[in-house]
Amino acid sequence: MISAADLILAPFPPQVQGSASLALCLGLGKAVLASETETHRELRELGAGMILAPVFPPGEFAAAARGLLGDPGRQAGAEAASAAFARRHGPEEYARRLLALYREARAG
């Protein structure tokens, strides 16, 4: 279902510090409209393809979603950013860095 989605909506409350479903969506290179939380701002600053919008009142979040769905260029930019983010922070890169750390520790 996620692969078929044009836009992922993530209106999480501020208390949410992480989300496996959100990580999966970013890993699949999806455009994400997310609530304005500290965690989401940090992910966006790291290059995730996230567009942030206020969740309250709910009409503002809905209007932001309609606006994104009506702007294929902005949506495509968010998708490209998510795909690049996934390459930089995905499991393959994590494994590469961890292996390098183990090799350095073993040699040292």
C-alpha cells in the first residue's frame, strides 16, 4: 500500500520521537507531509523528503495535503530527497560504517 501511495501523511503528536512506519516511507522514497515536531524538523534538516505543516486546526493539514497533491513538481522533489536520504542513512550505509568501525577496532 505504501508503494502505491502518492503522498504519505504523518500527523503525529509532538510526543512521538520515532516511527518505524515513517522510516519505511522515507526508505521507499515517498513524499511525506508530516506534523511540525522536533523529530520531523531534525529529519528534514538531515535531508529527508518531508514537508511540515501544522496539525491543528486539522483543516490546515488537509489543505497542505491538497496543495502537495496538486503540485507534482514539489511532490517529486520530496520523493527525490527521500530516496537520497534513504541511500545516505539506510541499512547498507549503516552496515558499511559499522564494518569500518570493527575493522579499525581490530587493527588498533
